[in-house]
Amino acid sequence: MNAPLTAPVPMPLLEIEDLHVNYGRIRAVDGLQMQVGSGTIVSLVGSNGAGKTTSLTALSGILPLSGGRIRFGGEDITHLAPELRVRRGIAHVPERRRLFPGMSVRENLVLGSYIRHDRHGIEQDIAVMVELFPILGDRFAQMAGTLSGGEQQMLAIARGLMSRPSLLVMDEPTMGLSPKMIDVILDTVQRINSQGTTVLLVEQNAIEAMRLSDHVYIMRLGRIVHQDTGARIDPELVKAFYMGEVL
């Protein structure tokens, strides 16, 4: 009798093992365990103060660890400087965009490619970003600080993509946006993933995050309290964790 066919399990691109991050005596992340399979979308959801942004900032090397290990593409990057993590293929689109407001759209895009030296390739990728977000082409010479919230988020994502990452880390990409713009941004996340970029997403719109994610981790008080595939995870359980009804 033949064994039943099963879907292949994606090889882990990112492995986070027993991660701890402290702010003084306060433990913001307490033993985080996560895997992100190559080619997938993985979401980290939870209420405010759960430790999500701290986890992503530590992953990018901006915050020091109190313990644990991070492996990326099979390499231990626990002690690598942030710029070396970018060179390895990790790009971080931070919460609240963090653009350079006094620089133009084009200048922000060019800054996203600072690790690269292939001028022709950079120009080609700028054209790709304009194809992905046509409004940026109309705003090319405009200062980033004068863009609308949705346009700034598009620019932040495009700037992250300019380093040609294999993993795009996105922190609250729909924060403060209109429902219509939220749909645009989340559809773009799926499109980026379909073109081969792995995505690790922190998203306050948990139900929408579940809809597009291959795997979902729920975080509470610095720890992962539940995880499952996006298709199998119970929306009511997620709501319960958000409301603090599950301890």
C-alpha cells in the first residue's frame, strides 16, 4: 500500500531559539521560539505590549539579546551587526515607516540599496518598485514627509525591497491606514511573497494576517502561547488572547 501523499514542509529560512530580551529588569521577550519556512508568510500576532516589535528589532540586531540564538539560512547570526544581517538578506520595514522625511521618494529608494554597487541593477529595481507602487512614480521628486500615510507605507516597503532581501520583516504595515489602503498593502504582501520573498509579518489586524499567512504565532507577555497554520487557527481563540481571556 502506498503511503499517503503529504505537502512538503518548507525548509526553515529563519530559526529563533530561546530568545530573551530585557529592558533593565523587565523581560520583554521570554524564551521566544519561532521558525519561518523559506517562501512562506509567517505572522506574529498579539495585543499591544506582547513583545512583537521587540522581537523583530532584536532579530534585526538593533536590540541586544539577553539570551538565545538566531539562525538564518543555516548560519548563526546571533552576534552579527545589523548591517551585516541586511547583507545576509534580511530587510526590516519598521513600525511607523521611519522614512527620511526631508529626502525625496527616489532618494529614499536609493538609500534602501546602500549595500549594493550594481548601479544598473539599482535603476532596474527602482523601475520595478514603481511598477509595484505606481503612485511612487508620480511622487518621485516629492519629499517623503509630505506623502500620505498609505504612500509612506508603500515607500517604506519599496525601500526594504531595494536590498533584494530573501526575508522581508514587516512591523505593523497597516497601522493608521484606511480600510481601502489596508487591503492594498496586504494584497501587496501576498504579491511580494508570490514573487519569491519570504515574509515575517507583525500585524494588528490579526484576522487578516491569519487569512494570508502560512503559519501564525500568537504572542502574549513575551512568550509564544499558541501557534498553528493560518488555515487552522481559530479566530475566536485569537480574539480571546487579545482580550486577555486566555491565561
